[in-house]
Amino acid sequence: MKKNVFVAFSLLAVMGFWACEESFEDNPVEPQESLRVYAASGCKFHARPDGTRGPSHEQCVEYKALADGYLSLNHVNVGFNCDPGQIITNVYINGDTIEVVEREERSGADCVCFYDLYSEVGPLEDKSYTIVFERGRWRYEKFRFNIQYSPSLSGTYNVKEEE
């Protein structure tokens, strides 16, 4: 009797795993990597002793439509440690969301520098998008804003310090 119950339970578990696996194949939700160009400046300036950036060094995102449906994003004055190794940006488009993930290769230094990160993403359609920026391996310091993409799009989003 115990053997029959074990066999029945095992068959149900295998069938359940197979059914779940099949449903994932039928409904792909994997966003597409959409980064065409990427560049990072060197350290522009260090944080003040209290960790702040100062009034003339506010963080913002400058954005502008480019030819062939691409969008330039210049993330100005983003803070990372003073010895980040490579600063890596990945961009994914999933429907009407553009996700920008910025992270440093290593984070051992006990100081902060500010950098500019430039990327070109797309191709995009003429429609509304939510741009979501996430920083770090643990996706902290997240902020988002909306755009209406068109060939004449140009603007700046000022990041609030608490974001």
C-alpha cells in the first residue's frame, strides 16, 4: 500500500513539473536586451565629506529621440564607489517599459564618485513608455518616469534626492 501511494505521488509530481515547464514555454516573458551604444565617464567629482553631491551637481536623465527609432539616455551625476571596476548598464524593453539596470563590477572602496552614463536604446515605437532605472546588484535606488516617444522627443528628468 505504501508503495502504491509513493508511486502515485511521484507520478503527480512529475506531471506537475511537466505541466509547469510547458506553460513557461507557451508564455515567454523574457524582455529583450535593447542597448545599442554605451559609454561611461570617469569619476567627475567626489562626494562631500557628508556624502552629498552639492547643489551644482544634481542627478538627472537627459533623453532625446535619435534616428531610426532609438532613444539616447544620458544619466548625469550617478553615484558609485571610487573604485567600481567596470560600470555596467543593461537595458531591456518589455512592452511599454524600458528597464535600465546600472551596476558596478565591485564595490569595495569607501568613497563615492559621480559619473555620467550614456546609452542608446531601441528600436522604439511612437507610443508612451515608462522608463525605470535600477541601480546595484540588489536593485536599490529605483526611480521611474514616463515619456511619449516620437522623433521630436527631447527632455530632462531631474532625479529627486530621496529616489
